[in-house]
Amino acid sequence: MKTGKNYKITIAILAMAAVIATSATVDARSVKLSSKQVSITVKGKKTIRLKGVTDRQAKKARWTVKSGKKIVKLKLSKKKKKVVVAGKKPGKAKIECKVMGKKLACRITVKSAKSNKAENSVTPAVKATSNPKASEVPSTKIPAQTTEKPSELPVVTAKPSESPVVTARPTHIPTDDRLMAEPAKVVPYYDRGIINQYPTGPDLYDIRNDECYFFGSNIERARIERIEIKREISIPENALGTLDLSEKQNQSVMAWYLDEDQDNAYEMYIGQEGGVITNPNSDYLFSDIGRLTLADSDEILFGIENLYCDNMKSMRCMFKRFGFRSEIKLNLGEYFNTSGVVDMDDCFKYAGLINYKSKEEKVDTSEYMTVYVGKSFSLESLSEPTTACAKSCGMKFMLPSEKQRKEFIEKINADCYEDGDYVVVKSTIKDIVY
């Protein structure tokens, strides 16, 4: 009898081992990368994801650049489930991920920005008020605009971590075409059956806030993970849709969007020949961008040197809830001119990430969102202190001159202090941040 029982136990153990082995085999076969071949431009980025693995399995993954180490560089996420590939110079590279006994490869082609522009073509526009759907792909081509471009080379803006390289920016082609004012299409939280207006803790990451849409379209701003300002209208064939953002609705200012990494978050581009001219009313222009994406990159806004904002009068809520992460760096560059702005209230409201700390813990200022501004940033036209940093989650502003720093402290109605080249704005959300 005893032998019989042992025999049954042995059979059961072998059966379980067989099931586990079969399960492991199935899991290994389902492991793959989100892309086997991608193309990016120099300074462009692409996210490659590891699919078919658990968080525990992903921790053992090993990502490497097998060839072309001078062509690309990798930035690995904490869970190792995805990696951001950045183009360093034109050429071809190969990255590899070793996981669960498999070698998964992805070939990367890095093109120069100029060659990428040459391949792009113009697609038809949809007015911003017509609510284009992300699934609608324009099919009919329209001729590109033939307006002569300035002969000067475009300005090169340094990354926030580097010393800015200041070069002369081309004078914009004389025109009265410009960006339209953001119509601020919003679905309030209470219209969506949500009772809690001010969620705390992790609830702030969900969609309990108002839904804000991009220039009256059906694209939620929080789902835009990257936005870039362009000096030309160069809409690629794989664009998911286009928007006419010109004030006159004459297609002089166009936006187009893609989802290159297929993560239900969009890469948005705004272009105008010679650079995008802002509307005097620039309220909500970049508000909520990147709020729900939590992308790996610490930068969301690109090509700011191509934004001509000398005519700006109002910046109310312009960067409200921008990024929603403390590691975000917002580089406004040397030409972001605010000297004529008379209203900047709530401009940076809730920008950056709310740091969840206990009352006993102190928030290190290194965790604050950092904003870099140049000599054109001025508050001289503000007649009274502004609430630009109301409900601040903690921010650091790098201002190049002592005069700017003193003016900032005087005009910003917030608890702030000077720290070297920075003005540190303390968090004012005492019920959440300590």
C-alpha cells in the first residue's frame, strides 16, 4: 500500500512538472519585441517594448547594442520591459534583448533630419473643429506650399543639461497668418459622473480630471506624449490625421499626428512655413500635454526655437498640468519672448509631478520639475503679481541673469527663493506634498 501511494505521488509530481514545462515553453514562444525594424532621425527617439513576459521575467532581460554603438544609444526603463532608442548620427545599428533563453533583435536605421524631410509629403487637412478620428487616414494628396523660405540656417537649441548655444534666428517671412486661439474644448469631471473633484495620491494618475481636447478635435491632450514645432509643413504619408490650426482656416498652420510606437499615445507636430507664429491669446497652448502617457523621455516639447511668440499677450494656463512628472525638463530656449504678456495666471498650475511624501519626509528640490528660460523671458508687462505658479507641485526656474531672478521673485505670487542660477518655487499643495 505504501508503495502504491508513493507511486501515485510520483506520477502527480511528474504531471505537474510537465504542465509547468509546457507553460514555460508557451511563454517563451510568445516573447517578442514590439518592432523588428524601425527608422528614426538624428536626435529622434523610438520606444521598443518587450511583449509576452511578466514583470518578474522582464527583470532578467538584458538589452545591448550589438552593432552601431556610435549610431544609437539606449535608455532602459526600470522594469526592463521597454527601452528608448535615440539616434546619434546617420547609419544602421542593431539592438538585442536576451530574455528567457531567447535572443530578440531589432534593426535600427538612423536618418539625417534633412533626408527625412525630403521623404515627407503633404496630406489633406481636416479643420480643427470637425473632430477628426485617429483611425481616419487621409488618402488624397494636395500640393505643398511653395512659399520661399529664409536662406539663414535654423537656430540650434542645446539640451537643458548643456550650456545653450545661441545663434541668430532667421527673421520670419512677413505674413499675417498665425496659429488660432485654443478653443478650450473640455469635458468637466462632473459631466462624466465623477464625484471626487480633487483626488489625492495615486488617483491623480487616472482620468478623474477634466478631459481637455487638442484645439477642438477629439484628441485628448493628456494622450499626446510628444509635441514638436516645425519650420515647415511636411506631413508624412503614415500620419493618422491632420488639423488646420490656422486662425484663418487656410491651412497656413497645420498639425499632424502619429502613433509610431503603437501605445495609444500620439506624437503631435505643428508646422508653418518659416516657423509657427503664436496667437496673442496663447491660453492653454501646451496644457495637459503628456499628463497620462508617463513616457520614458524627460522632454516632451521640442522645436520651441521655431515658435515666434513676440505677439503673445496672454499665457493663462499655458503649461497647466504639463508633463505631470517631476523629472520633466521644459527648455523654453533663448527666443521665448514674454515681454508683452499681461496675463500669466495659472500658467504652470499643477505642472510637474506631485511627490507623494509622508509628513515626516522632506521633498528634495532635485525632484522638482525644471524650467529653463533665456534672456527673452520677462515679466515686465505684468501690472501686478501673477498666480503663474498657483498650486505648484514644486518647480525650479533657471534664469540667466540676476535681474530676471529678482523680477521673477517679485512678480510671482508664490513661496520662492533664489538658489544660484535658479529660483525655487516651493510646493503649495500642502494636503498632498510635504
